[in-house]
Amino acid sequence: MAGSQRLKRMADSVQRELSELIRQELKDPRLGGLVTISAVKVSADMGYAEVYVTVMGRELGDEQSEAANKETLEVLNKASGFLRHELSRRIKTRITPRLRFHYDKTNAYGNYMFGLIEKAVNDLPKRESDEEQ
């Protein structure tokens, strides 16, 4: 139990500091849009941190946004050494995990599903009780 609390605190610290680092230190124009970190999972030995990111303002299924998301991941993974170094300066721990970035499709998929539901509801025929009101 104590180990899981330690991992959770480490993941929270990594998420908080990485968000700030990406926003302030990475000036790559290919990042485009607002990059947010939705979750961080630290391995049990604290050797790796799986970082799940989303890019606000992009729709699911759009080929152009898929390519942009892939490019964003490439930029982040290439900058992972720099980010890890800066992270080690901010978080005073013996071990700083290696960073691996992954795209989190949860928000985009939720928005996509919401759009489908909204379209289906709008396509339903009007009921008589709705027309009377």
C-alpha cells in the first residue's frame, strides 16, 4: 500500500511539473494547440513514466488532425531527454523516470460520441406531445 501511494505522489508531481515545462520551455511550433497531460502512470521501479497527452481543438477521425497528433507525439518523445533533465532539477528524487508519451483519445472519442448522439437525437421524428408545446 505504501508503495502505491508513493507511485501516485510521484505521478502527480511528474504530471504537474511536466505540464508547466511543456507550456513554458518547449517552443516548438509543431506542437500546435494546447497540449495537456491527462494522466501519468509511473512503473513500480520508477524507471519509466507513461505520459498520456491530449491536444485540445482537434477532432477524432480527421486525417489532418491524426497526422498532427502523431507529429506532436514525435516532438514530445524527441524532447523527452530534455524534459527528463529539467524534471530531475525540479523534483528532488534519486531516480527520475524516463518519459514515454502516448496520445490519449478519451476526450476526442467522447466528443465524437457526443456529436453522434446529438445528430441522432436531432434526426428523430417529432412527437405529437412535443409539437403541442
